[in-house]
Amino acid sequence: MAYTNQDLINIRELITAGEGKAQVDGKLIEYRNLDDLLRIEKLIIASLAAQATPAKKRRSSFLGQHIRTQLNRGLD
């Protein structure tokens, strides 16, 4: 599930208010305790950070192998 900034705001409001229940998509969700809410907050923060980090491009080593092969053949 991809979390949004609004999810983070909502969970922080629950933590601040000391609420243990929330209505999400028409469903009543009940959290056991503050530790649950804090754990979910950390999960949302990590998810948002991962979404914001661009994926690294994989560099192919094919070109490097091709050049080394050509150089090795030239020295024989």
C-alpha cells in the first residue's frame, strides 16, 4: 500500500488526540495502544521516504567488458 502525506497527518492527529479509533474508507479501525500508532507512524514515514527517493539506474558493465576484450586482443 502506498501511503500519502494525508495518512501521516491523520495518524499524527490520532497520536496527539490520544484516540484509539479511526474511520478509514468507511471501516472502523481500532488500535490497541499508543505503541501501535507510533509503529504505524514510523512505517508511513519510511514509506514516504522510499517513494521520494528516485530509483537508482543500473549501469551495464557490457561496455566495459567489450573494451577490455578489445584491448586484450590487441596485445596478443
